[in-house]
Amino acid sequence: MADYDSLPPGTFCWPELSTSDQKAAAEFYSRILGWQVSETPMGPGETYSIFKTRGRDAAAACTLRKQEKDMGVPPHWNSYISVRNVDEAVKKAQGLGATILAAPFDVMDAGRMAVVQDPTGAFFCLWQAGKSTGARVLDEPGALCWTELSTRDTKKAENFYTQMFGWTAKHSTPGSPMEYTEFSNNGKPGVGMMPMPDMVPAQVPPFWLPYFQVSNVDATASAAKQAGA
């Protein structure tokens, strides 16, 4: 078991699903990952679905914003990275060539966040913890265990993220079947990067993808298929 009440800066601390059908998503992931769901009011007719493993926060889901729908943005996972001070982190990201899509703002008393697009086009969120650290369980079945970037410019991405968060990079050996980079934060591996596969259409931007640990991949994949995946 891997319980956390705080997470070091540079850690992927919160996976959040932004979806067109929040209720169906909650039912689907609860079925295949065993998550318990806690609904937190967000405003008139809206809730924030917090997914729990062993009663501890593991991930969340919300409904796509109208602006996102109008722009044709599909359902997607948002990946949050912890920082000590989000305002300072935004200035640093800008200095390294990133674009700020949402300037720092408070999320009630839970924390403070911003939305960033890296120099290769991938999106991520910065999180400064208030009452909420983010995920309070990692690296066990039902919890986030890896976050991976697919991008068309791995060199530019590596330069940005190593300077931004102090990650160290470990590259696949020459002659490996595929190019892959493993990043460590404070000596702990937890992040990966690979070139965007050729099969991905050109209009698909670079993206971060969260991985959730399971006890049996085949059984979970079968359950996902039965649940409509």
C-alpha cells in the first residue's frame, strides 16, 4: 500500500477525467477499477466525482466545459503536477517557452492551479496544494502508477521538463525496439515519454496519458470490454 498525505514538487499528483457523460464514466471506472465515488457539489446542477481506493482519493471526473464542447474538444484526461508556488511556476514555464492557457486561480480552499501547454503542444495542469494534496494513494491497484507523454519533439520536451521540474532522464539503449525516455523525480521513476506513433493523425496534439495499476491486465481488459469499452 502506498498512502500519501503530501507529495513532493514535480510529482504527477492528480488524474482528472473531463468527459461528455460524467455519470456513465463514473459507473464504468468504478466497475473496472473498483473505485468508490464521492460526489462533491460544484455549482447549480453540477458535481465533481472523486474516485477513491480504500477510501482515499485516487482520481476524479468532471463534465466538459461548454467552451471545450464548442471547440470540439473530445473527452480527455487532465494530468496535474504538484508545485510549491503555482504563480512562480507559471513564470518559469513561460520563460521556458510554454503557453499559459489558464492563469493561476484558486479552487476554493482545495488549492491553486493553472493550465499550461508545453513547447511541443501537450497540455498539463500545475497544482499548489491547499486542503487537497491530490491523490492520496499511488502505485497500487486502482491508483495512478505512471504518466506518459506522446510528442512529436522528444528533444524539445525533455529540455523543457527537465528544466521545469528538475526531472532526470534515462534513455532507451541504442538499438532498442522503440525510443523511450524514463524521467525520475527526486530519484523516483514515474514518468515516461515516447515519440508520437506514426499511426496517430496529424491533427491529434501531443498528450499526457495516465496509467492505473491493476492486479491482472487481461481480466481488467475483459471487464472493460464487457462494460462497453
